[in-house]
Amino acid sequence: MKGKNILVFGGSGQIGRHLIRRLTKNNHLVTVVTRNLHQKGAILKTQGNPGYLEVIEANIFDQNQLNNLFEDKDVCINLIGILYQKKKNTFKNIHDHFPSIISNICSKKKLKQFIHISALGIDKAIDSDYAVSKLNGEKKIFNNFSESTVLRPSLVYSVDDNFTTNMMSLLNILPFFPLYYEGKTKFSPIHVSEMADIISNIVDKNICSQIIECVGPEVMTFKEIIEKLLILIDKKKLLITLPLIIAKLNAAFLEKFPKPLITKDQLRLLKYDNIKSNEYKSNFDLGMNSKLKFKDEVKKYAYMWKKGGEYSK
């Protein structure tokens, strides 16, 4: 198979690092854009096969820099996303404005594919700024460039994530654990390696012009996820359902931290299930089955939060 020239935004995240390894292994030439080469460059350069990876520093909102990056590229992949707003990193800028800019350039430069990572559960979450910005970004992408594929993953997890690792840290130190909406919100967690496989397959098979829901093999509630994590780290904690008014006050306080555990917008988003809607095709419908079980995969790194584990303190 002849390799493609692929431009990747957001390659330093957990999905990006796994994806770069797969793409370069399949002989694709990958250019990764980072806003800070000094901080991210050394890590990124170790992720791909030698000779197949280039790391470039650029301002992602500089139109001239962006135009130059797209020269001679076949595919663009956008993995950039944020969970909370901070200064200029607003939902509108990152999820709405930026995807619109690069999808427009994809059209002008006549790329073969544009792959964009969105999120599950956003169709109904019209009271969430995060969800609204994601939906607006999707609409502009399809308006600008017909050869686009939007992926909507459920919870993506791994040893490098910001979910299971944070949850296990909190379960270690808190005397009890709060549950929002009785912990009934449903998720279909997908391991990062299988998410990267899906994207790699979409590149290789030239899949375009679709919304694809990306889910794991299981459906579980937030409460069930927390219970599994407690078993894996050998802890027993009281799970307490917080009344909504208390939950809102809690979120209003926590969102003031530099890296908030939860924000008011995330609390609103938690009202809605994060599982496939069956309104669009899923990775299973396209023959890209995910098989890795949540408990089995988290067990591989959960020892770090056990008593006596390497990072238990």
C-alpha cells in the first residue's frame, strides 16, 4: 500500500500518540503540528518510525502558517479538543472556529480526506456549551468539505487518560465519592488503542462523508465504572448521590481551579447518556469491532493506585 501524506493536529494527546505509531508503521508520512515544540517535540518524535514523522511548531490560528502546512497533504486529522475553557481556549474557538478554518483549507487544497474527532451524546445536550460548540463545528465541517468523516467516541480510556487515572486518585484520598444524577449516566468506554485502530482503518479504506459513533464492547453506568475501579484498587468507599443543588455548588467551586475536576457545563453534560444512538453507523457496523473490556485493560495499570503500588501515595 502506498503511503499518504497526513497532517495531524493534536498529536500529543493519548489518541494522537497511539495513532502516530500506527500511521507511520503503515508507511504513511505524518506531519504533527504542535503549539509548543519545546514542551511536546521530544515526546512526539519518539512516537513514529524514523523518517516517517515530522513535528512542526505553528500557531493553529495563523492563516498563512496553516495554508503552508496543507501543501502536498492527502489527509488531515483533527484530534484537538478541550473539556473546559481557559482564557483563549474557549469551546467556540477550539470546537467551532478552528475545525471550520481547517476544513475550509482542506477544500481549497483538494485533500482526499478530513477526519475530525467530536463526541457522543451531544445531539440532545443543547444546554451544554461544550456540546453546542461540537455540533456547530460538525455542521461547518460538512458545509465546507464534503470528504469529511466525523468520529464521535464515547469515553476513551488508557493509562494516559484524564478520567480513570483521576478517578482512581480521588478514590484513594476521598472518604466518600459523590455521584451526580445517581450515577445512572451510561457510557460505552473504548480503549485508546482501538480508537486509534478505527482512525487508521478509515485512512486506509478512504471512508468519507459520514458520522461514525465509536464505542467499546460494553455499556455501563457511571456508578458501575466507579465500582469497578474500587475493586481494581482494593478500596471500599461510600458512594453518595449528591442533590442537584449541592452538585451545582460543588461544580461552581471546583471549576475555579486551574485543572477543574468538574465544571458546571460538564455537570449539565452528565445528564445525557454517552452511548451509541443508532442514528448513525458505529464502528461495529463498519466491521471495526472493539473487543477490549474496561476492567481487563484498567487492571494493567491500576496497581499504581493500590496500597504499596509505585505511585500509591
